[in-house]
Amino acid sequence: MENFVLYEEIGRGNTTVVYKGRRKGTINFVAIICTDKCKRVGVANWIRLTQGLTHKNIVTFYEWYETSSHLWLVVELCTGGSLKSVIAQDECLPEDVVREFGIDLVTGLYHIHKHGIIYCELKPGKILLEGSGTLKFSSFCRARADGEDLEKVFALAGAEEGEDINENTVQTYFKSIVQGFPLYTAPEVIKGDNFCKASDLWSLGCLLYEMFSGKPPFLSEGRSELIEKILSEDPLRPGSDSFAFHKPSPEFISLLDGLLQKDPQKSKEDTELPVSSSAKESVDDHENLDNLSSSRAGLKSSSNSFKIETQTELRPKSAADGESNESIFLLSSRPTPRTNSAVEICDATTVPIKNSSQGDSWLKKAENVCSSQQDMESKLKELIYTESDLTVTPIIDNPKIMKQVPVRFDPKALHIPAYSVEKLSSMKDVDWNNFVKRVCSMLESSEKNTGAARSKLNLLYYLCTLVVHKEIANRLISSQLFPILIQQLRAAANWDVRANIARVIGLLALHTSELEENVPVSEAITLLTELIRENFRNSKLKQCFLPALGELLFLIASKEEKGEHPRECWAVPSAAYTVLMRCLREGEERVVNHIAAKIIENVCTTRSYHAQGFITGEIGPVLWYLFTHSTGDSLKITPISALCRITRSSPNAFQSVIEKVGLTAVLNSLANGMCKIQQYMLTMFSAMLSCGIHLQRLIQEKDFVTTITRLLESPSTFIRAKAFLVLLQVLINNREMLLLSCQTRLLMYIERDSRKTMPGKEQQGGSEYLSKCLDLLIYHIVQELPGILGDILSALTNVSGRKHPSTVQAKQLKMCLPMMPVVLHLVTSQVFRPQIVTKEFLFNYGILLEFIRSIDSGETILDRAIGQAASEELIKTTLMTFGAVTEHPSLLMSHRLTVEDSIVPPLVSLVHSQNEEWRLLSLRLLSETTSVLLSHEVMGEEKEESLNSNNKLLSLIRDLLLPQYEHILLAPDPIPMYALKLLVALTDRSPASASLMEENHLFPVLFQLILRYQDSILGNTMQTVIVLLNNIVANKSVNMIPLFQEGLTHHICNLLTEAVALYLEADDKRNTKTANVLLGSLLDILQYMLTYTANIVRQTLQAQKSGAGGDTQAAEDLLLINKPLTDLISLLIQLLPSEDTEIFLSASQSLLLLVQLYGGSNEESMSPENMYSFAEVLKSKEDPRELKLLLKIVKRLITSNKKHLESLKNDGDALIQALESLGQTPSSDVDSAVASLAFDILRAVGHENIKTPK
């Protein structure tokens, strides 16, 4: 099983749990079914029939494994839930959907029948849906081969395996099919016939009927009434008024009539599913669909035997290395989406688990967990023992202790009427008394010969069959029969008679629910004790008398606990306890040991005076010895269970075990034990810790905590819940263990199980218990955090400003500072983060950052007290903790003022750290925090277009950070990238920040960075520089002249040239998106530059026209500086055919600005390649605005440079053709403007034959 990873639970039944799993090393997901060994018969049958059976409509079986108490099956994962859930959700399905589902059912059933298998139990819960909607047959536990005797098959399998698969097991197993509610069971099966193919078709008819109508064809509250309906009544026809919402077709009614024919011999031969011919062909290439769906007749008697050569396929694989540990799967910490897939094993009722959104669920859930620490401890004690820990099973006739011979009596040799239980229950008092007198008379008769003894034994066998019924047991135990039984137990000469009398007494004690004070129970206990003591060497007699003694002891103990009778009513001799203790000791037969342990287990389940008799100083070690020296699973579990129940009243019993064998031996047994053993041992540890016994040793023992934490990987919900409970008690008494728990992934386990127990999810049994345990643990840890952070601050306060801490201070630092990683673990947990990141937490965290600044600057020196490594670890962990907070902007926004006042100032100071790692971390945190806070403020003040420059956050950055920013930007990688990100955040939100950059002479530094990273244009740093430049040039208040003077034009030309080349030649899909974003930003910068230049030129020209004069030199200088941009014209033209609309618009608008400013000064503007690009884009565009833009560019080029006009005349055929198509008669005023521009260009090149548009 080490080849599989186990994920979350996806379904649950009475004895079955279904998990989602994955085969290690692959992405193949599977369903992993964990079922109790009591289902071995059915599971083995499933595997026997379906191994190698592959079909699209059958759940594929892969492999199976066996552990000490469970079977594990690995099968195909179906993520769509069951057909039962679909019907429950939709109530009834349209006929076309029923038809599609019916095709899957018929196809799968035909394949099953073709291989000689009878499915036997076709019902909605056993049909699963794949994600695509395909139906699949699952769980062949009750299937059988056609015509085979299944009892013989399993008898043979049991003989070869040595398993406890007997005749009664198989008979009981298959009788249970019709003992339940036979909603889908064929009439002939109810009458007692064997399952056959025809009975499967009846079930198919019921299924199709239910899908269409929303309910089975026969429905009743009582089983007898339901059977009567199936045998004698016809189902309500789907064509009646009850189906008014959607009427069935005649073909569908005909199909149902044929499938639900009560006598399969009279079934129609022409019944057929209303499906297309192609669907029929999918059933089988050689036979018609009618062969399956049409005939219940003729199938009933057919036989196709299914044989297997060996029984080896009934054997599962063992757990790795033969270990009996249940935790044979790896539990994944990675959450996966839940599905509603569940495989139904035998009679297990699967309960799908629904998804629910997380949101603030944990926060809301934690609000009302506890009102105080005392309340929490009170709730904790209530959770130590659960009903699962105190389950009681019979002592007598318990198959896990020893096999019992079935009780059979001969009615003919009974000498009294063999009344049935029903007859006796309804008997009048007079008749009842006469019956009891006759029974007593026969029991008191002498055993002079063998026939008399045999007759008395036959009567006792008859009584054994009666007293297992509560009503009969209640009446008999209060009658004169009970004293007679005691008398005969003492006086009978035949030991078989005595043994069976003891059995009747034991069964009476087990099944009675009422006990009067005058019943001589004490006399019976005393007599049984004497008989056991007198025959102590006779193991067989002890095995007969001990169960009766145990049942009597448990009976009076339970009555005392309920307060029905005072304990003085039934005195128990001390010899009884002594005898039972002797039966536990070494040297006794294992069956005797087991019975004695079972008696103690049951009696000590009660909180009674009688249970106190077993609580002695030696009971713990004796039971532990029996546990460690036993081999059978049941015998190992019983003594631990008994010890667990004794510990409930006396935790010292478990303490004595630890003192005798050592904690290491106990922990080894815990780690390697079966699920039940682990559950009981965890319960005992909880009981001990809650009482303070062994407290100091356990809470300091790291191996103990580690072992308990490993149990959180168990697939058992109860074990995980109890492990959480033990860890909670450790943490209550020793806060330092929280660090070790975090290091051993406690928080990961809490998160995983919290998802399963969130509000809104269906919870039952173990899940509800797990939820309660988790709530307490989470509550306690949340309450502990302020104390942990407070201790750290207190220790640092005491040494603040000191370079030589005292010995006491150093000791305090060594105790408190190592707990800082706990804060980091909690902040990174989605369960704890919403509960612990509060205003108070962030305020204290700001104080901690001030201490970190002091340590980093050398004002406070901790190296001598805790060492340099520990000091550096403290700083790193502190910064990483706030980093985890910044990943969740909502937390920063919720406490914006606290973050600004308490955290940002020390972060700004730490940016100047001499340590590159701290400087980098601080800068990254400051960048992310600033971005979040500024965006929040912009949204909060909608009326203002920009932030107030006096804002405290901006003031800090302006006064303390920007003056030193040149050194930061030029620092080694990756510091410049985070420094640039901070500037991007500032320029995004605050227009004034661009001016601050100019004041601090940061523009030249940006161009230095461009030169530094020019070889990695797609790198993060270069991209961030370009985004920052874009923000700067987009700001209308920025004076761009200094940027032009620093070489902005030259750098943009180079960057655009390289970016266009990357864009046009990008083959690597990973780089395509990056190149697109980069090119878009550079085109935006180019457009802003050209727009700025155009505005300056326009203003100058307007001033001249108005006679105001004006300085034309500035405009001329600017045009001269930007003249190199004309070299980009050809590149921009090549971008015009781009499919990216934004790239086209930016390129065309920049191109228009360039030709407006510089005309056709670039000689390559109308090269053949460029003209072809113009032609292609003119053909592809339909938007008149885009066409006008392109035509203006062409017109400007040819009218400003005659060479371009000649090039168009000589080499521009494709472009002229495109212009001619645009110059045709326009369909609207907008189109006429396009046509007019096209005509102007054509006229310029001498094409006069085109009509001038109106």
C-alpha cells in the first residue's frame, strides 16, 4: 500500500469508508475503500467475479490489501456521485435522459450476463456516475455466477485460507438481501427461488421506473405490505395523472411492462429499449439489444457457470513488510476538491460529503467555542470518553472469543409443545404459568438414564432459542424457572446439562431488560464462582461457566449504575473477583484469558460499586501482559479495552503499566497498534493527563508528542480526534511544546481536518466528535499566541539598548525567542490567521520590529547571550511573519492605521540595513505594504484624484527613504527589483511621487539600470523599470525635458527594436505573453513621448499664429532630440497586421504622430515590404475609424515625400488594389470619409478612373 497516497474522505457507510487516493509517481486518481473484516465474504466475492472484467460501464477493480482489522480495495474513481443522489436531487428525470442512462445500464448488464454473472442487487445506490455522466456498476459483493452454489465456493475458500467463513456466515449473508426492504427484488426471489438473469431485468425495470417517476414502482412503509404489493399488485402506470408533468412514450411503457412482468415465463419477447440503432449496436456487435432487455422469459432457467481454477484470487495482499499497522497509506497535506463519489459495500449506506465555501467560517466557528479557560477544560473532560470507547458486546456466545455450536432442538422429543416466540409472547398468564410449571417439572426430573439426560438437554436447547428474545427473557427471569435453574446447576449429575443450564442463565442475563430485587442473582453468582473454583483445572468447564458469571455481573452492575436498585440487593462475593483475576494470569488457555478480560471490560464500562472490585494494583500490568503476549486481534484488543475502561475510574491503573514496562514500550505499542488499540491508548493518555498523573514527564517528553502527532495521519476519524485532544492537554500544561508540534506539521493536520468539519458540511459520528476536539485545540492555541508574543517582547524589553545582557536575561531570551517560529506558523495557517491578526497583534508586532531595528543597528547586541545564528534567525523569522500577512491585503486594509503607525516606520529604517538579506526582505515588505495601503486610500477618497502629499506614509518615504534611494537602486540583485516595485506603487497612486523622484535625481539612475539589464530585456527588473517609466511619462505634471536630456529617446529606440524582434519571432509560448506585455508598455511610452512633443510644437505654432511670438527654439530642440524615433517607422508598420488589438492601436497611433511630426523623412517608410503590410491591414480591418487612421498615415507619407509617391506608383500594386476596393461607392457617411481618403491617395498616384465619392 506504500504505492498510494490517501486524500480526503469522499463517502461513508455503516462499516465502510471511501477515500480519494492517488498512485504515487503518477496523476492517476483512484477510490480506496476501507471496510471492516466482517465484510470479507462479500469483498472476496466481488474480487472473485470481477478480476479482469473490464468494461466502460463497470467500475474497474485494481487491487486489494489486508491489515489486521480492515480490508482495503483500490478501484476506479467515479466523481459524479451515485444514481441515488441524482434521483434524490432531481426527483424525476426526462425520458430522453432516462433513455441515455438506460443505454449505459443495459450495456453494462449485458456484459455482466455475457460473462455468466448475476448481479443480484441492482439499485440506485450501487450505480455510480463518472465525471462525464457515464453510469457504472459497482460493488459485486452479492453477485454470483449463474447456477453456482455460492455456499460451496466460500466453504472451499475458507478451508484453503483457514478463514472463519462458515455455512452460517454465507447463509446469513445472502438471506439479508431479502430480509431488508426488497424494493428492487423480483417476485420469484421473494418466493424463495435463486437469483437469475431474469431477476436482474426486473430490478432494471424498477430502476428505469424510478428514474422517470422519482420513486420505485412498489412502495410501502411495512416490509410485509411491500412484499404483498410486489407479489400481487401492478405498479402505477406512468401514463396516469401522477405523471402529468411529462408523459411517457408508448415504447417506454411497453418496455416497463415487459421488464416488470411478475411471471418471467409470460414476459413479452419483443420488449425493447426505445433507443437508436447505433445505441443498440454499442451493446454488442453480434447480438441484438432485445436479447437482454426484452426477455425475462427464457432467462430464468438458463445457466452459464462461472468457474475459477484456484482460490488464490480470494486472497488480498498484505500490508508492507507484514506489519499490522492500519496507517498504511500516506496522507497528503495538499487539499483537493471533494467529490460525492462513494462505493456502496454490501449493506453500507453511503453518505456523500458536500462542498462548502470557506470564507470566514473558522473565525465565526471559533467565536462561541468557550467562555473561559475553565469552560474549555470542562468541555475537554467531557470529550475524553465517547460512546465508541464504551461499546459493550456480549460475553456469552461471542464468536470473537470462541466458536459456538449452533443450538438445535428436536420438537418431537421435547415432551412439551414447542411454542413459538410469538405464541409465548401473546399467552395469557394462566397458560404462561402452566407452560413454566411444565418446564420446571421437566428440569427437576431425575437423570437416571441417558435418555432422561438427553431429554433434559433437548429442553435446555429449546430454552436457549427462547431466551434470546427480550420479552421472553424478562418473563422467565422473574419466574420460578430461575431458582430451578440454579438448583439444577448445583445438583445435576450430567456436566453437559450443567453447562447448558449455565448457558441459559447467561443468555437470560444478557437479554433481560427488567430485573426485580427478589431474583436470586447473588446465589447464581456465588454458585458459578464455586463451580469455577472447584474445577479450576478443567478449562472446558471454565469456558462454560465464566460467560454466565460475566453476564450476571454486568447485569447487576448496569442496573446499579442506572439507579434501579441499591447495590445491597445483590452482593458479589470477593471470591468471584479473585477467580476472575486468576483466569487472567499466564498459563491459562487463551480462551479463558479472553473471557475473563471481556468480563472486566463489560463490568468496568459501568460506574458502579461492582466495577470497583476489579480495580487493584495489579490489574493494569496483568492486562498489559495479556495484551503484549497475545497473537489474535480480538484477544489483543479486549485487555486494552478493559484497561481503558478501568482507567476511566482509576487512571492509576494505566500509570502502573507505564511505571512497570516503561514509556518507550507503551509508545511503541501505540505507534504500531491496530486502530482500536490506538484509540483506547489515546483515551487512557487523555484520562491520565486530565488528572495530572505522570503530567510533568509526559508534557516534557518529545518522543511522546512526536508519536501522538504521527497518529494524525491515521485514516480513522476517532484516532485523529483523540490525538488532537492529547496534544491539547500537553499544550495546556507546556506552551513550549507548541514549537515542536508546529515543526511536526500539527497545523497542516488541523487545516486538513478543519476543511472536513466546517459549518455547512454534513457531520455524523466521528466527524462531529473530531469537530469538537478541533474547536478546543484551535481555541487554546489562539489564546496562547498573545502570551507567546508578550514573553518575547518582555525578554527583549529587558535587554533593549544593552550590549552585555545579564545571565538571568540571557536565560529568559533563550526560553522565549525560540518560540518566534510559532508565530510564523500560525500566521501562515488559513485556520489561525483570521483569528490572530488583530489590531493588538499588529501593534505588538510593530514594537517587535522596533527591537529588530535596534538589534540590526547594533544598539542592542544579543550575540553574546544567544549566539549570532539565533539572533539572525529571530530577525529573519520576524520579517517573514509580516511577509505572510502582506500576502492577504484584506488584513492590512482592515488595520490600515495600525500598520501605518506601528509597522511602516521600522520597516523604512530596516531598508537601510547593512545586511543585504534584511534589506531585501524589508524592501519587499515595504513595497507590498505601500501598494496595498495606497490603493486602499485611493478607493477610500473617491473625490480626490491624487493623494495628499502630506500623508504620513508618503512623508516617511520622502524624508527617510528617497534621499538614499540611489544606493538602493544600484545595489546587487535582487534589491533593485523590489526598490523599483516600491516606486511603481508610488507612481501608480501618487502623481506627486514622480516629482519627488526628479528632486532626488533618480531619473539618471533608471537609465543606468536599463543599461545594466539590457541583455535580459524580458527579466523582471527590466520589465519593472519600463512599467515605472510608463507611469512617469503618463503623468501630465512631469517635466519630461530632463528625461529627454538623459537619453530617453535613445533607450526607447533600442528597447523597442529588441522588443519588436522578440514579439515577431517569439516561438516559445512561455515568453510570448511577457513579450506582449513588454511591447505594449514600450508603445505606450512612445505614444506619451510623441504626444508630449506634438503638444509643445502645437503650442508654439499657435503662439506664432496669434502674434504672441514665443520661443521656437525649445520646440525645435525637442523635435531634433526625438528625430531618431523616425527609425522606428518601419518597425511600427510591421506591427500593424498584429492580431492583438491593443498592439495595433498603439502602433498605428504612434505611427500617425510620427508622420505628422516628421512627415516622410524616413526613406524606408514606403518600402515594398511596408506597402504590403499596409495593404494587408487595410484588407483585414472593417472599423472605419481604424481605416481612416491608416489612410491618413499613407496620405501623409506620400504627400510629404515624392520618393514615397513614386514607390507607391511603381511597387505598390497590392496597396493600390486595396485602396481601390475602399474607394467604391460608400454605404454611409462614415464610409464616405474612408472612400474620400482612399480616392485622394489614388488620385495622387494617377488613378483617375475612380469616381469621386459624394
